Amino acid sequence: MYDASIVFEWANKMAALGINIISLADTVGVATPAQVKDVTQTIIEALPGQEIGVHLHSTAQQFNKKLEAALAAGCRRFDGAMKGIGGCPMANDELVGNMNTEWMLDYFQQQGYTTSTNKPALINAAVMATQIFI
């Protein structure tokens, strides 16, 4: 059972230990965009000295809504995976996987954000991922 207080408790413990980067994860892809926004925003506001990011899993139909929610919460650090490869074996839906890095970067660009992505390296990594995994 999900309980936001557990997330807040552990984020505070990590910050107290001197951990400067905290990545909030929805590893089975069940968080709603509203939950992503609420939890991320609360943690960002509660821990202003920390770099807060998200590691989200999603279906292809939901990824942009979750990214939008995290951006609206003030998040500027995002984890992704080439081609969305990987996922959680505990997820009940085989279509729920890591956020696709390429889709994420396209979405950020469409929203007017710039990234420091090395585009030639990204293209090379995408080709390699296709050769290895697909």
C-alpha cells in the first residue's frame, strides 16, 4: 500500500545523511500524474538544498502526463532508459517500463526546455541499444 508519508520520511533521512541528490521512483508505473506532482512538489519544497529528480515508469500513453506533472512540481532532473528498455519484474503489466529517453527529450524540446544532451552520442547509444536489445 502506497503512503506518501513513507516517501517524505526517507527523503528527510537521506538529506540528513548528507545525500544531495534524491531520485523519487515509481518503479511499477502505478503512480498517477497527480501523485507524481504532489509528492515531487512537496519534497522539493521541503528540501530546498537537495537536487530532487524522478525515475518514472509508464506506458507509452501516460509518459507525457507524468513528465508534465513532474515539471509542474519543479523537477528538473529526470532518469530515462534508451528505448525505454527495462522495467520492474514486480509490475503487473508488461507494457509498463522505463521512460524512453528519446521520447522524454522530444517532449522537453516541445515544451521549450533545453538540455545538455550530446546528440551524436545519444544517436549512437540508440543504435547500439537497438542492436543489443531489440
